[in-house]
Amino acid sequence: MALLAICWLDECSGLTINLLPGANEVYAVRNKEHECLNVHGEFEHEPSPSNRSNEFLARCRWKSFDEAVQAVEQMFAAFSLALAASQGERS
């Protein structure tokens, strides 16, 4: 029997990285609201499969697990910087 992991969960944030079905290995990063992380580090609504444009797929799909992990790490880093900057403004 060969088992294949298709979903990875970050328990702290609730983010998942999903290996999507299909011929190509493609990954999606999703939050608890089932929105997808895009290449701009923002979450956006994920349309139903028949309503996903090529533009959406280009923005919200990752070609490898490592690429998806890197996108999550960059999003967290940007959030941390923004949070530190906003706290600095309050001081």
C-alpha cells in the first residue's frame, strides 16, 4: 500500500496546504474561511471549480510544496513587519 499526504495543517494559524487532484502537482494555501493565498500575500475568495479563471489559477496555485511553504512564510513575515510598524507608531 502506498500512502500520499494531500493536506498539511498549521495548527497555530489554521492554514492548510493542499495537494490538489489532477495530472499536475499543484498546491493551494487556504485559511479557515476557505480563501486562497495569492502571489500578493493576500487571501481571496476561491470560486467554484468551473468559475476559476486562468488568472485566478496563476495567482493562487503553487507549483511545489516548497513554493507554497515559502509563500506562507513570506506572508507571516510581512504580517509581523506590519504589526511591528503599527506598534511602533503607537509608542
